[in-house]
Amino acid sequence: MELSDANLQTLTEYLKKTLDPDPAIRRPVYSLTAEKFLESVEGSQNYPLLLLTLLEKSQENVIKVCASVTFKNYIKRNWRIVGILVEDEPNKICESDRIAIKANIVPLMLSSPEQIQKQLSDAISIIGREDFPQKWPDLLTEMVNRFQSGDFHVINGVLRTAHSLFKRYRHEFKSNELWTEIKLVLDAFALPLTNLFKATIELCSTHANDASALKVLFSSLILIAKLFYSLNFQDLPEFFEDNMETWMTNFHSLLTLDNKLLQTDDEEEAGLLELLKSQICDNAALYAQKYDEEFQPYLPRFVTAIWNLLVTTGQEVKYDLLVSNAIQFLASVCERPHYKHLFEDQNTLTSICEKVIVPNMEFRAADEEAFEDNSEEYIRRDLEGSDIDTRRRAACDLVRGLCKFFEGPVTGIFSGYVNSMLQEYAKNPSVNWKHKDAAIYLVTSLASKAQTQKHGITQANELVNLTEFFVNHIQPDLKSATVNEFPVLKADGIKYIMIFRNQVPKEQLLVSIPLLINHLQAESIVVHTYAAHALERLFTMRGTNNATLITAAEMAPFVEVLLTNLFKALTLPGSSENEYIMKAIMRSFSLLQESIIPYIPSVITQLTQKLLAVSKNPSKPHFNHYMFESICLSIRITCKANPEAVGSFEEALFLVFTEILQNDVQEFIPYVFQVMSLLLEMHKNEIPSSYMALFPHLLQPVLWERTGNIPPLVRLLQAYLERGASTIASAAADKIPGLLGVFQKLIASKANDHQGFYLLNSIIEHMPSESVDQYRKQIFILLFQRLQNSKTTKFIKSFLVFINLYCVRYGALALQEIFDSIQPKMFGMVLEKIIIPEIQKVSGQVEKKICAVGITKILTECPPMMDTEYTKLWIPLLQALIGLFELPEDDTIPDEEHFIDIEDTPGYQTAFSQLAFAGKKEHDPVGQMVNNPRIHLAQSLHKLSTACPGRVLSMLSTSLNAEALQYLQGYLQAASVSLL
């Protein structure tokens, strides 16, 4: 694409169309869509430069913003050069464009308005992640030089970019490469950043009465404080240790600063002052945790300042992050043994409990609002642990921190609070219910010592009687006649069951189950979601012998009401795609097994209706996944009891599946292929005509372009081959080249070559030999070309299994002949260079068995092995086979291959999500033929020695090593045979 006005105009038109709310314009089914057009020109030279020109010169702000977002996403998808495929993923950004982008993007970013500056800053950090410092050595110098400009719009642009570039230091693993990069950054950036910090502090004093200047300066200070955190995270740099006085003194004075001009009237949104103080609390906590010895002189004054901050800050939402970080600072300090003395006094503990913990555990009006009107966010914070920056979570962490050294006194102080709160509630429940909510939260935080998502509380405070509290204070709420009364307390009670499920006795859990089922009808989204989640968690608990703690028999009285209420809950407002409910449906099916069969007709109707509805606009990946899992479970459970029922499932599902495939619902297609595989595998020995009609469409190249489709599609084709290879050979012989074309495409990719082998193995195993005869030699030639161009451990392992399967299927002589027909003496080369040295790498029971049977055939059923130049390989091959039986697997991988499976797919691709309940049974192609490969080897050697008396024994006695010979004698003994 040329940098011309015409191209700029075309690009502008298409960018406008991508903003159109009408999906028919954005993504019409048949014509070239705006999104498709942009995708099609991505690989063109100058495309990114056109976008940058547009965002610089366009007169329309909306086009500038759109171009900046498109540019950032383009960089995100394409900047990283991926050389993983054998044919190598084309590098969509040519070198000249890369150089031009790096030369122009920093000045462009700094001169752009803030909205666009943020997008370009992100793009710079994405490029920096790949290219800095080696391929972009002057980036830092260019940025640091801008500090001299005095223009804080420019300075903030630099700081924002530096922050997005350096924040990864907070979660990178330690490595020499990382240290080298951080040292380079510190050498260039630490001093200018410190000077900028001091200068900005001075400017704050100078402009103390200028509100607009203060806003800009405080924005800079927030970014500087964030950069301080990133640059100090991995280790304490010498520069910052030497300049700790400058940083800590200024941080302390900023913590105690209060300027009326920076206060905001907004009760929800944190102002600049709150954000800066929050970050300073984070920085102080980092130093207190990691560099406590160096930080010790400054700690007492920070504890005092942060304590004062906590007792003087209001309950408004805008202070939440600040209060949360301040409490987290105290929590990190009180856990360290040498700060223990600061908290030992009983009055101090009482004061912390009274003035910090209890007030911050209260259920505020804002929490109530979130509970009622923003339930999804409330659940995400409360159930999924994303409440990391909430007051309650921080207060809970502080309780745990204090309990580390002062469990007795803290439990005593809080027990008093809990009792008085419960008494207040009892006086007037409808007015004082928040007191009980706080009491439950206090008990929970006191009792929880260690917790995991999977198991709930794993370690509890023994001073708290959890069962007694449950019976006296939780159960009564859940037993009340109306499920919609006091919804917050109901949610608290259900959550209590959920997190203390390992501490509460089983009989109490069984009493709770009908109560939870009843609460699936609650109008409150939080309550019925928690009820579904609690049931799902209880159903996964394990008892003795790893069996489920709650059995299907114990659930028998509740099956109908459980299923009815779960499906009804999906019709409640706000829960039509509630992932917790769908997960509970899946888990109920899994637990109840055949008990659900009487309800399947109604269940599958409701599931297919739901599938049809959500396929119009899939937006909840977890919900969708559990829905398909539930469909698979329905099929498995029913067809296990009645194999004929597979037809009724096909009848119910195929109409919806056809619509999904026709409308190209990318998110659902991999799932549809998995369910179809499951259904097809249920058929015995034939492929119904409905499947055969679909077969040609499965070979279309466009389906194989999406990486998420590959595993389920390969499995579906394998099902076709297993169930109806003869039908394909007779009725669809013209499709065999297409089938092999798929194999050829997959084999060329390092990421998908194993999938190509799965397909090839099924072709070899199931297709009538005459229908693949003409293609056999070409298949081997393709495999050898790939071996020559790019030999990886994964490919070698798959190749070894394939040639041994071929040997099992067609005989050892056929294998030797096909190798030697490609190139004379090639059979010997393959034995010597691949099979003998690499066989130890094969993993998996079935794979090892295939290789063992194949090698046994080569040793005992291939005449050239006994009387040509191949004979010298007979003993090494036998030795390798005994090694495969007896030695540990060789799982070493060459260094350059460690990341071979991580294929960054260009562009957005639906990932493949394996359905657990659509799982395929492991197939053993030699199962009928050979049970024990060691005994099979002994019997085959016996047979060979009978045909050539003396030969085998003399070879063994002169060449086989003693240990291997001993193993072999064991096999012969076990098989009750001897060699002649």
C-alpha cells in the first residue's frame, strides 16, 4: 500500500464502518466486511505507517482515536516475530516499517492528546517488550531527554510509557537477562527520575494555590511513585538505597499532605491525592516486606502517618483503595517478627480492632448498591477473590496478620465484638441486619488461616467453634420461610457453608442441601448464584477412597427439585447466562449419573434452546463451556444405559449444530466438533448418512486455518475413520486426497504435527489397504522431508509410533521395502539413526506397546534383518527394545526446543477448550493381538530360532550386553519358551 491520499481515504472509510453499531455493516456474512478488509491489508507494506499518518493528520477526532486503537491492536498481534512453523509464520511487518515506526512513534505519542497518547504508549510498551534494549537501544535516551522539556504533557507521556514498559518487572522471574536490562534502565533512568521527583515536589510548593497546575503535577507524582515501585520490586538497587533519604522523606511528607484544592466532591471516584497516597502505602509496604533492614529507620514514622491516615479517613468509596493499601501496609508490618513489639500492647491491639478493622468490615450503602444493582461485579469480588483492593479484604488480611503472633488476644477481643453485634441484630433484625453481616465476616476472617479456591478453608483457628456458630447463627437464616428476606444475610450464610465445608460435619452439610436447593429460587442474583456455587462445591468434595463425599443415593430424594430449580434459576432476571448455575447443572449430572435419565428429554430440550439462544451472540465463555459439558454428560449417561438413544440426541442437536456451522459461530465450532465426535463414536460399525453428508465440508481448508478447530476436527475425522473407513473408501474415495492434504498441512507445523500423525495413524489403521496404496510412498517422502528440514523431539516420537504402527499393520517386510524403494539402504539408516538411538524417548503406555510390537516384527519377521548388511543392526535393535521395556523414559529436550509448543497465533483465534466429559477412550490398536509385549517378544524369538536353529543364540551370546541378556532370559522364562 502506497502512502497516498487515496489509500488514506479508503482506510478512513473502512475505519468508520468498523464503528457502525449495525453488525451487518461491521461483519456482513457474504460481502467484504470492514473488519475483513483491515485484516486483509494487515500484511501490506506501509499499512502501519498509513494508520500513524491518519492519527496525526485526520481532522476527525473519532478517526484519530479509532486509528490509534487499530494501530495498537495491530502491533499487539503482529510485532512479535514467530518462527515456530516449519513454513514459518509470515512476518507481517516488514523491516523498513519496523524501523519507521520506532523512529516516529515516541515524538508522535508525546505530541498527541491524552486519549491517543495512552494507546500509543501501550503500543510502545508492546514493541519495547520485544525490541528493548537490543533492537531499540536509543528508546531510553530519547525518553529521558524529554524530561528537560519542562512541558508536563510531554513528561507525563514519557512517564506513562515508562510505567507500561517497566511494570512487567513486578512479575517477571529472576534471570540474568532481566538483571542486565534493569541495570541498564537504572543507569539511564534512576537519576533523571529522582531529579524529576525533587523538581516536581518543589513545583508543588511553588504552585500550591494553582489547582490546574497541581492536577498536572500530582499526575506526574503518581506515575513517578508507580515507577519507583517497579524499579525497586526485584531487588533494592544501590542507587535507591543511597538516595533513600530523598525518596522516603518526600513520600512521608506527601502522605501527611492535605491540600483543599486537590480534594474532590465525587464520593465514588478516587482523586489524585488519594491515588498518590495509595501508591506510597504500596511502596512503603514493599520496603517493609523486602528491605526491612534498610527501611527500619523510616518505618516508625510511616506506621504513625499511615495509622493517622486510617483513623481520619472517611467511609466514602473514593477512599477505598487508599484505606485498603494502608491496612495492607499494617498487615505486612505486623507479620514480621522484628516489628512484633509495635503491636504487643493489649491497648494497641484493641485500638486497631476498634478503629481500623471493625469500621472497615461494615457493609456500607455502596456495598448494598453493588449487591443489588451490580451483582456480577459483587460476585467477582466476593467469590473469585478479585476483592484485593477492598476495605473488607484488607481488614481480613490484617486480622490474619495479627493472629500470627497474637491469636489468643485478638480472638478474645473480637469474640466480644461478635457477641455484641449479634445482640444488636437480635433486638431488631430488620433494622440491624448489617450488624450480623459484620459479625459473620469477622468470624470468617478470624477462623480462616489458609484457604484455596478448590478446597475452601484448609486451616482454621481452633479457638473459634465453627459448627456451633453454624447451627446457632447461620442455619436459622437459611431455614426461614421466605427465601427473599434479608438477601445479604442469606448470601453470607451460603458463603459460610461454602468456605467452611471442610470444617462443618457431613450431617450438617446434608441438612444444608435442601436449603441451598430452595435458595436457587431467590430473586436476588447473588443469593441464587451463591446457592448454585455452594451446591457445585459440595458435590466435588471427596470422602474416603476418593469417592464423592455426598453420594448419588443421598441425593436421590432431591433429584427432581434440584434439576427443576437449577433450570428455573436460568430464567430469573440477570441469570440467563449465569456460569455458576450452568456449572452446578454440569456437576449435578456428573454426581447423579443414571438418576437423571428420567429427566433427560426435558433437560436436553432446555439445553438445546439455551444453546440456540446464546449462539446468536456468545459472550460468556465459561457458561458456554459448562453448557457443552452438560450436553456431553447427558449423552454419555443416557447412551451408557441405552446405546440406541444416540439417535434422539442427534435429532435434538443437529438442527442447532447446522445453524452454528452455517453462521460460522467461531466460539462454538470446536465444541460442536467434540460433541459430534462423541455421538459418532457411540455408533457401532457404520456412519449414518447425515454424517457422510457433512464429511466433504470437514476437509475445507478454511476450517483448518483456525488453530482452535484443529484438535476437535482431527478427533472427528478419526471417529469417521474408526466407524466407517470402508464407507469412505467406497462412497467417498475422491475425498481421500483431501484427507491426506489435511495431514500434509498439519505435518508442516511444529505446533500441530502430532495432530497430523493422529490422523495418519487412523488412516493406516482403518482404511482398506488398497485405497491408500497409491499414496503410501508419497506419505513417507513428506515425512522424510520434514525430518530433514526440521527434526524436533515431538516429531521424532510421533514418527516412531507411526512407522511401528505401519509395521504392525502391513508387516515388517512391507516397511523395509517401502523405505528401500525411496532410497537404497534407507531402512538401515532409519534403524541406525532414528529407531535405535531415539526409541527411549517414546512416552505413553499404548505408544510404547505399538513400538515394542513393531520392533519385535522387524527383529523376527523381516528376512533381510537376518541375511544382509542389516544383520549388524539386529543386536543393537534388540538392545534398544529391551531398553524401552526396562530403562526410564528419556525425557530430555534440546534447549532450542523448549518453547516449541507455544505458538502465538497471529490475530484473534478461538482457543481450543477440551471438554472433559467428551473425553475419548484411549484406543489400543494392538490390544487384541498382544497383551504383554515382553512375552510377545520371547514367543517371537522362539519362533524365529525354530526357523533358524543356532543363529539367534549365537548372536545373543556374542553381542548382547549382560544386563539386557538377563532381562531377556526373564522374558523367555515368563513365556515358558526357550531358544534353539
